[in-house]
Amino acid sequence: MTTDLAKFAADKGVKYFMISFTDLFGGQRAKLVPAQAIADMQEDGAGFAGFATWLDMTPAHPDMLAVPDPSSVIQLPWKPEVAWVAGNCVMEDEDVAQAPRNVLRRLIDEAAAEGLHVKTGIEAEYFLMTPDGNQISDEYDTAAKPCYDQQAVMRRYDVVREICDYMLDLGWGPYQNDHEDANGQFEMNWEFDDALRTADKHSFFKFMTKSVAEQHGFRATFMPKPVEGLTGNGCHAHISVWDAPGSDARSNVFAMEPNGSSQTAELGLSEKGRHFLGGIMKHASALAAITNPTVNSYKRINAPRTMSGATWAPNTVTWTGNNRTHMVRVPGPGRFELRLPDGATNPYLLQAVIIAAGLDGIRTKADPGKRHDIDMYAEGHKVRGAPKLPLNMLDALREYDKDKSLKAAMGEEFSSSYIKMKTQEWNDFTSHFSQWEKDNTLDI
Ligand code: ADP
Ligand code: MG
Ligand code: MG
């Protein structure tokens, strides 16, 4: 049954709705709509000038409407008089083809038409910085190997507990929080869900974490490599596919062969699971344009060893069992972990590109290739034939542009808008004068 937002407001004491959408660069945009106007907005949507955001529109485009998806509504736990609701972008009665949530919805429908339901969990690491973003917020957090640091996590207990309490109240099933591998870095985990729900939760988690951090006088950042020399912010995705919307273990098609057996599969991954993974492997270099979408992303992957001893980020397109030095890890039966994405990835496009690559893998019966049970950081040079991940954003965009089937699966309109906007961003970056150029070429 569709949630009536006006009734939701009356029942819960909500005064304002934040009708939100996410643009191509992952920016979250919203209008604050008073509860008394929400009934009309629920029908018609809130109006935006698309050109004012990163959606590849001109100032001459007609109004774009963000039509709330009432099933996504969340009352802000830290400000209960406001409720956030994800909007679907519509222009002249048509879905805006390049809007990230629409790209994901279309791919979810395609998968469902083939009887496949993708479920994912993400690990959105973040740093707590000083408000100007220049330093980590805790001057005592200096250990060389700070992961799981008991003392340091307790110095930020008030922030971590507040966010975790909110996730408990929201029914997300959070189950652990820790200090991560970089000084100033944290991770909070909650239960996996349908891809669209996970994308909405991922967006909301970023909004919530930034908001709570601000209230405590800090700045939370999901930037892939906010501090040079320290481990970066990953956003690993755990993926499984089910043949029914529920989560009865028997319907996990990654765990079960069609004959009902789960015993024969390599590492507990069924034939369909292997093909889905094959699609991820086949499209990995192009995928990076979405999973690692910024200039800074390429300071996390392919990075030199960090102060803690390992980057925990991949360099090469390889997979393995329970070993964190590869792009894909199969931690247990019936799912795999893609370790490529970083904190800058767009929550909706991340899920969309996983489904696009995976479905292509299933349709083409893609083979993920040989698995390598080695320490990639120490012995990676021994692997022959596995592509290196792109070295920078432009290389990734070119890989994406070359990958015709992935571009088509993500949608031609989306793909051309994305490549266009991101190439402009790259050009903006390269036209920026840097100190490095002076330091290295002044006397040439
Ligand atoms: P790790 O740090 O070992 O990679 P975490 O516990 O931090 O693992 O995160 C694991 C994520 O994977 C969680 O979001 C969890 O709910 C999710 N997950 C577990 N099982 C599945 C599954 N079958 N399908 C999709 N996601 C899963
Ligand atoms: Mg984790
Ligand atoms: Mg992980």
C-alpha cells in the first residue's frame, strides 16, 4: 500500500519534507516542502531547474520534477520535524533517462523480468575531520596501525553511538562499528537489502553521518583519499542474487545450483553466481568510471603502501576466496565482495552498474577466469594476463566509452551524459595549475 505522506506527517508530527534526488556527480539536492503542501507534491513532484545541478541539461530545459517515492520516506532521527524522501526525476511526463535513481530502477526491473533480485550490502567508510577538512579531528589518533583501536573509537563514541542508535531505530539492523585502518577513519555496518533500498540507505547514511558529525563539531568525509599516505575510504559492495523477492536461503541463486545442490560449487558460488561475477570481471576497467568516479579516486586504487602497511584497495582485475588483497573476494557461500568502489561512488549508479555488468555476465555466460589465491600486494607481479585497473579518471572514462555493452546496459542517454559531464570535470582539473608543476618544471 502506498504511504500517504500527508497522513505520515500528521501521524508523526512532521512539519517539512525534504524531497531529494541525486545528480550524476552524486550530489544530493532537495527542496524543503511544508507538510501542508505535500499532498500535491506527492502527486506532481517538486520542481527544479535541472541545469543548476549536474544532470547534463541546459538553462532552456523545462522544469524537472522530483516525484517522491513514498516507500523511501525517513523521518530524520536527529530532527524529527523533517522527513527525507527520495524523488524520481521526471520531465514532461517522462522519466529523466540519465537521473541515477531512474537508471537503477530500470535495471532492477530488467533483472526482475528475468526472475533475478539483486541484494547488496555496502561498507561506507568515512573520516572524521576538523570542520575545515584539513586534519583528522582527533590529534591523539596517531598509531601506525590504528585499525580497531579501542581507545580511539571511544574518543568518538558520541558520534558513532548516535548514528548507530539512529540506524537501530530505523530498523536497518546495524551490527558493528569500528575504527578503521586509517587514523581518523570509521566504519559502521548494517544488514544488506534490495539494491534500491541499499542505495537509498547509502544516500541517507552519508547525509546522516555528515549531519551528526557537524552537530559534534566535526566534518565527516567519504572522499576516497582524504589524507595522503593513509588508507582511503572504500565502499565495498557485497552482492547476492535471489530468485524471489524474499530472503529464504533456498532462493539465493548464487548459493544454489538449479538442481537444488549447494555442494558442488567452487567456494559456494553457483554457476549463475560465477557468470554474474564473470560480468563484473569482464567489465571491471569500465566499471571503475562509476565505482571510482573522481580524480582523487585514483589515489586510493593503485596506491603505494600506506602507513598501516597495506592500502586494502585493489590494483588489478583479479578474484579469490577469503583474501582481501584482490578486487573481488568470496568471503563465504552465496555472495561475493567487490572491493573496488570508493566513498565517492554515486549510491544509485554503484548498484546500477553492478546489476548491468552482472546481468550481461549471466546472459553471455561470462567466465570469471582463474582465481588467484595469493597475496596480490606481495605476489601480484606473478599474475599473467589480468588487466591493471585504470590509473586515472580519464583512463577509466575511456574504458567506459569503449565498453559498448556496458554503455548500452546503463542506457545510451545516461552513458553519453555521464561521459560528457565527467570529461568536462577532468578537463577542468587538468587546466588547474598546481604547485607540482612549479616544483618540477620551473627550471626546465
Ligand atoms: P567485511 O568487512 O568482512 O567485508 P562487513 O561485515 O563490514 O564485511 O560488511 C558485510 C556486508 O555484506 C554487510 O552489509 C552485510 O549485510 C552484507 N552481506 C552479508 N551477506 C550478504 C549477502 N548474502 N548478500 C549481500 N550482502 C550480504
Ligand atoms: Mg567491513
Ligand atoms: Mg569489506
